[in-house]
Amino acid sequence: MKLRFLILSLACVLCAQLSEACTSAIVAASATADGRPILWKHRDTSASNNFLYRVEQPGKIGFVGLFNGADELNLDEAWMGMNDAGFAIMNTVAYNLPANEPDWIDREGVVMSMALASCRTVDDFERLLKQLPRPMGVRTNFGVIDAEGNGAYFETDDYNYERFDLKDAANGILIRTNYAYSGIPNEGMGYIRHKNVEDLLDTQLGSRSITPASLTEGLSRSFYNSVTGFDGADSSESWTIDQDFIPRHSSTASIAIEGIKPGENISNMIMWANLGYPPCSHVVPVTLTSIPEEAGPNADSGAYSPAGLDASVRMLEVFPIYRGSGSRYVNLDAVRAISDEQYRISLEKYAAGAKLRVQ
């Protein structure tokens, strides 16, 4: 208990300058190496720990969702997930959409839980949005895929939404950070992170060879800045300022949900989940019926994932300065060593997880 308190307290110090600054993408089957669509989210949040849990309710679709860690189990708000119908969903906050009504905000997780328990297709999700009472309490980019290979972003505020279909993406990918294409131009956040994704995936998009690892390992471990050209992997510097990289000190997960091929069994959907600060953690394969112990809530530590707690310990080496604005400084020597080790574990997990699919 004392160790858990220390880890979580130090994590709160490191997250002193938090913002909801997620980075996400939807990749068409035509742009991936094995012909399966991918839904990816690199999550930034004030909730310092996440866990995965399977939810089953009478008369509803079962699903595996990502939930905020807490002292007690709370399954009211899913922040990403996949269900037994082959539908999957995630979101990023869009700061250039109209602000919420002040007494009805932050309902994105509630809406996603509703969607996972009731939607089978992208069109089902659109029908859900049309039916929800106004104001909806959301200000977000919802990203969804289904078992038919469809994908879309729904840029959604309290009263309206705009749909962007994956089939209309010329290069087979849609990217969203913290602004909406339909929102107020040049406002919001994440323009540099958006360009980071474009640059880092450019070669693989050209060869149609994107994999889940391209996202969880290639993007979520990258200290590349598209404005300055700085790349931590190639730099001899020992320190850098945590500014406009995809991984941030507020990052708590990187998850890629790999859909299915046409006619394939829905049980072959795999969620590749890296819980905790992604450079300090590794993926585990999650199916609709199996969640590794390290990714679920630990009874000994409350509803916190062991993977997230372990990553929090490693993260203290990456952000070792706690006073003043010290948490803005990244120890590159430490993060390179830790991330390389965790990357090797991720590759082992990817190889083992691929064998879980029904042939």
C-alpha cells in the first residue's frame, strides 16, 4: 500500500502540467501489411493509470474497455474499446469545437461505453449520435471501425457532428490530435503532433505496410519534432524539453486495435495495449475473451493495472527533476535505455499474440 501511494504521488508530481492531448489514427486495411484495419490512440490524461476490463450486461453486447485507474472499480466510462460485434471506438478532445454547456461536460467516456454496448457498425454509431439527447456533453473526435472494414471520425460537440469516412482518405489513413477539421481554423492543439505522425509514417504509407507496431512502437516511443527536426533516437544530447512529442509526461497508454479481414472470425480482433507511459512500458495482446493479468485491475492495489504501476516507477528515471518546472525535462539517456528494453519485450509479445488468432 505504501509503495502504491508513493508511485501514484510521484506520478501526480510528474503530471503537474496536464492536458488532454491525445494523438490518434485510423488506418484502412488497404494501407496495412496484413489487410486488417487499425484503430490507434496514444492517450494523454490526468488519470495516471489505466486498466482493461471485460464488461457484460444483460441484453447488451459484451466488450473490452479501457478505464481510468482508481481506488475502486468504476466501469461507467470507457476511454477506448472493442466489442463482440467487431466494433471499436476511441476519442481525442477537439479544443476548436464549441465549448460544452457548463453543467454537462466530459461525457465522452459515457458515450463510448454506450456505443460499445450497443453498436455493431459505424452507421450504428452515427444513429446513436443522432438519438442522444442534447446537449451531449462532448467536445471530441470519436474514431470508430467495424467488422465490415469501415472506419470514420465523428467530430462532435454538444449539438452537432461532422463525419469523415476512412474510404475517402486518399492515402488510407485519417489522423486526429486535439483539433477538429470542421472546427475553428488554426485553433485547438496538436498540429505539430499531427505532422509528426505524417512524417514518421510516410515511408510505410507509401509501401502500404503499416502494422500495429508501427504505431505503438514507432510513434509512441518517438521523440521526434517535425518543426525543429529533432529526433531523440539520433541525438547525442542527454536532455531535451518535453514539447510537442507524441509521448508526453501526461501519456498513460498507447493502444492499437487490429480489426479483422472480410469473412474472418471476430474473435481474431486483437487489442495491442501498452499501459503506462508508453516509452517505459510494453504491449500485451488482448482478445475479447482474454486480458493479461498485468493489464487488468490488481486487487492488491485497487483498480490500477500492474503494467501502469511498473511503468510509473521506470518513468521516474525519465523525469527525475521534481522541483519547479523540472518535470518538463526529459532524461534522454534514461528513456533510450528503458524504451529499448521495453521495445524488445513488445516484439516478443507481438510474435506470441499473433498465434492467438483462430486459423
